[in-house]
Amino acid sequence: MKKRMKKLVSLALATAMATGLLTACGGSASNTDVDLKATTDEYVELKMYLLGDRTPDFDEVYGKINEILKEKLNCTISVDFLSWGEHDTKYSLLFSSEEQFDLIFTASSWGHYEQTVALGGFQPLSEEFIQTFAPDIWDVVPSMAWDQAKIDGQIYMVPNYQNEFGQDVVAVRSDIMQQVGISQITNWDELKAFYLACAENGIYASQGGPWYQYFQNEGMTTTGGAPKGGELVLFNTQDASDLDFYYLLDWPGFTDYCKQMKELADAGCWSPDVLSSTDERQTGLLTGKTAGMIWNLGSCKNYAKQANAENPDWNVTICDPVSSQPKKVNSYINNGVAININSEHKERAMMVLNEFYTNPEVFDLAMLGIEGKHWEAVGDDQYKVIDESNFGVDSNCNWGWCNAEIKRTEYIEDRTALDDTHDAMIDAWNNNVKAEHPYDSFNFDSTSVSTQFAAVEAAIGTYYDPLVNGLVDDVDASIEELRAALESAGIRDILAEMEKQAAEHVKN
């Protein structure tokens, strides 16, 4: 309650400040005195890109948000989505085509942050620009988060503020586990046994191979800014003394994984057309096409709840297939929002982001939907779900402006086994946080090798996805083809520059 009241007071002060003058520089505000009220004199329509799919009530919810934005900032915002299946290929095209939009979700590695900065797609954000047009955000976001967002000393995104575990789990149907004779999934061998047992019973286990579970089981994690969303170069996050990078084509674990995936794919553990499918990550689980879904803990719980509400006999639960590993807490830049360098309304975009991030009314709408229709308040800092399916809790890519100071927690009146499993897993993780590794905060800047980086990204597409999903005739031959393509594209130049930057990062 105190946190939300504190922020309401802060917002009131910010509104009062908007009628006066503030000193600013940076961004697109080159003048030294900025009248924030004058900044909003002209009505503008902004556009934002998010990742995922538009839910049925999304436009209605954002209509409510636009009423607030129109009154406070004389603007409205429209939202387009890049689906989970297409954002890898379409994200960079928004910038190469110089499309006119204003805000976009981004994240280190998997959400195209470093790559887009290298392409010159994001507007650099000076401290003065942030303090002027988003003073509440500046007060909330920890200095560590701003430091993590810096590339070559410059901030290009507004990071989210929350503690988030960098660990995927499995949402899985308990009825199918019972049917195929699997009692638990707590490690790699048990996960693989479940996949094979599903195939033996004519059931698809998932929508593709469990690549992240394999390398996380080996103590590895992705490297910020490396090609393929960080996946092409791993490091041993469980051993802070290990400062080696593990380029997949030189790491025996990759070959081992690919051979295991061919075994699973040949057995029928997932659909052979998975590479051409446009299904979202949750589609298989919700439609009954697959026995499980791999994603982060929050998403797995949300979609497990939806699946159980629609099909109570499924009894979907959550399993951690790397339960013995100490858990990594993600950096703050694992979710964030950036301003398009081609935006014609950069100042207004920053002011709008300030509302999303720190205005409790806007924050609740974007996270929970419409009060009284999708959720109801319990006290000052909790919520109870009324309608989960038509908007979805914390599932509309609102993570880029997540703010732990005002984020409500769920009140659960009639707890289920799924709730107990989720909370027990969180407790176990909080009691098993891994030691910090120097590379946990490292983010590769590919600017000096941008040509090679683009060539590597292009070459990966032909060979990588078939390999990690076991959909190749000869694993060894396919790996050598991928190796040759990446060598020709200039991967060694990238690795050399990465080693150089990492050494400097560790030194500092």
C-alpha cells in the first residue's frame, strides 16, 4: 500500500512539474529549456510494437488506457504485435524499412536489444532526457539497471524493474504423465524419458526440442548480444571462475544434444512440420495437441491455469527439469522498452512510457485488464482474477515496463495444487540462487563486426533450427555444413571481438 501511495504522490508532483520549465538535453530535445505543457499542445497518435498475440479484449483495454493518455498527454497509442513465431525475422525489418512507429519492446539477447543498437535502430537516451520526460521512471529504476542498459556508455532502453528468474520450466498435463507412467520430471533424463513415453503412446510431447533445458542442465546460459539471441555462444554461468566462451560448433555438448534430438524427432516426440508451423508457444498445450509447453515460470503458470479452467481433467502442473541447479536471476534488461530512432514524437513517447511504468491505473490496465470485468482489487496491492481468458494476467507483453513498486500480487481464494506447486518452486529457487558470474552482466556490442554478424545470422537460419529440433538426415554432416557456413560468414571475427570486450568487461 505504501509503495502505491508513494507513487501516486510522485505522479501528482510530476503533473505539477509539467506546467513549468525543466532543463533537458539529449534524445531529440536539443533545446535547453523544455516546457512540458507546450510539448503536449499538439495531439499525436503514437504506435508501439509488442511481442506475442493480441487477446480478444486487448483493444477494449487499451481504449481505456487511451482515455487516460488523451486527458493527461493529449495523445493516444495503437499497438501492433510481432508473434512469437515471427519476431526473429520481422523485428529488424521494422528498422531497415524505416517504418514509422514510436515505442517497441526489447530485451537483451532474445529481444534484439544489442543487435538493434548495432544497426542504429534505437534512440540513445541521455540521463537528462529521461529525467525530463520520464522523471518517475528515473526515480524507480535502480542505477544498476541503467548501467546494464548501457552499450558503449550510452543507454538505449528503459529496463524493467523486477527480480525475475532466468529459468524455463515445463507446464505439463498430469493426466498424460499418469497415462505414460511418468511420476516426475526433475532432471534431463526424466524429461527425455517423458518425451519418449509420449511418443510411444502416439502423443506429441511438445512443439519442438527442449534446447534450453539441455544447456541449462549442463550449467550453461546464453551470452548477451551473441548471434541467435545469445544461443550461438554460451558460458558456464554456474562457475564464476570459468571465463571461457563456448561457441556451439566447438562445444561437444551441442553435437550430443543434436543427436539426442534426432532420436526424439525420429521417435515422434513432436510434429515433423514444427519448423513451418505458425503456432504460438502455448498453442499446443491449450489445444491438446501436445502434452506440455516450455516457457518461463509465470507464463507456464498462466497457461496452465487457463488449460485447467477449460479442461479440468488435464490437471496441468509445472515441473522443473533442472531442479538441482542453482538459479540465475535475470538482469533488468531482460525486459524493456526502446524508442525508435525514426520516431517523430520521441519526447511524447517517453512521457507515455512514464505513464505505463509508474501510473498505477495505466499499469493495472496493461497488466490485468479492466477492473470489474477481468479482475477485482483485494486491498491496495492484490488482485483476484474474474476473467482469465479474454485478456490474461501479465501476458500481453507488459513486461517491458514491469515495476515491482506498484505491481499487484494475486490473491488466491481457493488455492489449487498448481498454486501450491508454483509457490513451492519459487521458495526453492529463492533458497538456491546461484553466485554471480562476471558474464551475467556482459552484453556484446557487435557494431565493429556488424557485417559479419548479419552474415552469421543469415547463415544460421538454414541449418540451426533443423538441428536443434532433430529434423536432419545426418547430424554430423549438418553440423559440418553449419560450421563451414559460419566460418565463411566471419564467426571467428565475432568471437575474437567478443573475447576482447569480455576481457575489458571483467577488468572493469
